[in-house]
Amino acid sequence: MRANYPLTLLYDANCPACAMEVDHLRARCSGGEVDDALRFVDIAAPGFDPARYGVTFAALDAEIHGVRPDGSVIRGVQVLRLAYDAAGLGWVLRPTAWPALRPLFDAGYRAFARHRREISRVAAPLIGAIRALHARQAVARMKQCAGGACEVRRGPSSGSMS
């Protein structure tokens, strides 16, 4: 498992659906032993250079990519499986790796990725409301901290995924 982490997610923060998912992963992976399991790089940030990762911007824009510690680049649902695993939610995406279902999930993800901007545009009010709710919940949790220390609750790690 450690060979995959820290995993750097190359994501588009200008995509509301993508940004919401990264918010969720970032919140699950901050603090404790998984604090450094995921790193996040916004491909829409000024000065971002895809050549650093040996890929084109068009490829990065077409689907999520991840970079393993050894520099190898992975893409698509495999990135999401590893990210969810790091966040203690590996069980959620485990069926996407099952041989009989994998082609369906891969095709479904590619369809989502191809239409993510339209999906985000249509779902923008819902995405905005969810992100605002999560922000309010984070503030409420921070207010409950005593002396600057809080108990962090996470699901158990689900083991290694590739």
C-alpha cells in the first residue's frame, strides 16, 4: 500500500463537482496518520505545467490523473480507488475493481469526465449548497475543539488497492 502514497491528485478546481470531491477527500485525509497520504495539485492554477508530469493538459483535462511516489502516472477510476482507500473509504469503490464490473465503471467514469462541465453547471446549486454545508460543519467542529485539539474520527483503512 505504501508504494502508492503519498498519491498526488491532479484535479481541476474550476470544475465544481471535482472541487467538491477534493474537498471531501482533503477533509477525510487531514490530521492523523493519513495526513500525508494525498496531495492535491490544481491543473487550473496559474503557472501549472503539465510537462512536469509527462502529460498534456488535454489528457489531464479529459480525466483525473494521479502521480505515485515513484513518479508513475495513473488515471481514471484507478486514481479514485486509491484516493478513497487513503481516505478510509476504499470499500465504497471496491466494486469498481471487480473484473466483471470494471469495464462498466471505467466507461461510466469516462462519460462523466467528458460531460463534467455540463453536469457541474446543471448541478451547481446543489454542489454549492453541499460545499457550504460542509464548510459550516467544519467550522462547527473547530468550535468544539478544546484547547486547539480535536478528536478526529475516520473509518478504518480498507487495505491496499491497485
